[in-house]
Amino acid sequence: MISEFEIKDNVLIKYHGKDAYIMIPDGITRIGEYAFCNREQYCTGIRQIKGVYIPEGVVSIGHSAFRNCSRLERVSLPKTLVRIESFAFRHAPIKELEFPDNLRYCNEDFYYYSLEKISYRGVTFSPKYQVEHRYQNHCYQFDRYINVSHMLKLLRTDKAQAMQILLEAGQEQAVMQSLERFISRKNIDRLIQIAIEKKAYQLQMILTDYKYQHVRFRNIGENLKL
């Protein structure tokens, strides 16, 4: 009898079960490529899967692991997860993903997703946004996508740049809801300048007030500059 989980050296090689909701067993450290996807049959996903719980200890999810799982709506990612390889959840109808703080690599595009929200390090944003283009009295709307892998890196290393990208994507509300995640003494003036350049006047006022209320000033003259 074949076990529903095919495991080798703590790597989940293939799932052979028929459950809609799956709890991957403890002790797994990696989910292998095509683990829930039939590579030989045009990458057909396991269609009955609706939810997956991935336990603590898993550090990576392989290429096309859950690709084309056309009913997969919920995935619980562990805090230990560090890498997500390309096409890992491609064409899965997941609406929301909460990435763990430890995630360092996400080689994934979200052009083929119904994904509406991504949360990472206390910041929630949408990977898809719309832009308008006017031509001969007609207004057209186009979908554009934030480079998620780059955004995750910026949220670790350059939060001012991350804020700028979100403002350019029309997601001022996402910035406002997580403002304290962006602010530090080192970048407060840069954030204010970005808000001015992007004409986010409400955000500019809040940042200026935040600086006055919470950031310590080196001297009275610096305070007076406000």
C-alpha cells in the first residue's frame, strides 16, 4: 500500500492522497518540486485540494509544488519558511498569503493569480493595481503588478523605497495602515519628501506630526525646521 505522503530524506516528494484539506506531517524540511502537481500530465494539479497546512520546520517550497491546484484557496505558511521557488502556487485561486518574517527568497510572479492581499512584516498590500490611460476622449484601465520578490526585499532593507512603490501603485491606504512599520529616525525626512513628491498630502501631514511627536531631535534648531 502506497503512503499518501512519499517522503525521502525529510523531503516531501509526492502526495498520493485524496483529501481536500491536508496537514503535511511534522519532520518535513522541504516540499519538493511538483509535489502536488503531475509533471507528466501537463502539470495537472491535484484538483480536490482546498487547503494545506505546512508545519514548522519546512524551509522551502519547490518549483511548481502546488501548480494548477485549481481549488486551493488556503495555505498556512510556517515561520521557518525561507524560500519559495518559481510557479510554486501558479494558477491556484488563493486570495491571501501571509509570508513569514524569515522569508528571504520568493522567485514567484503573481500574474496568474487571484491573489488580493499579501502580508509581510506587518505590511499588507495588493500585488495587482490598475492604471488609467486616456486616448481620444476614452479612458482605458490596465492591470499592473508589483514585483513581489523585490518588494519583500525592500521591506527588509529600504522601507522608504517600499513606501514609494506602494504610493505609485495607488496604495496609500496600505501605507497608512502600517505606517509605524515604515518609520525610523533615519528615514523620516525621506518619507516626508516622498509623500510630498507623490502628492500624498494627508500622509505628509501625518508623517510630519509623527516626527514632531515621536522622533527625538538633535537640537532646537532642527525642531524649528518643521
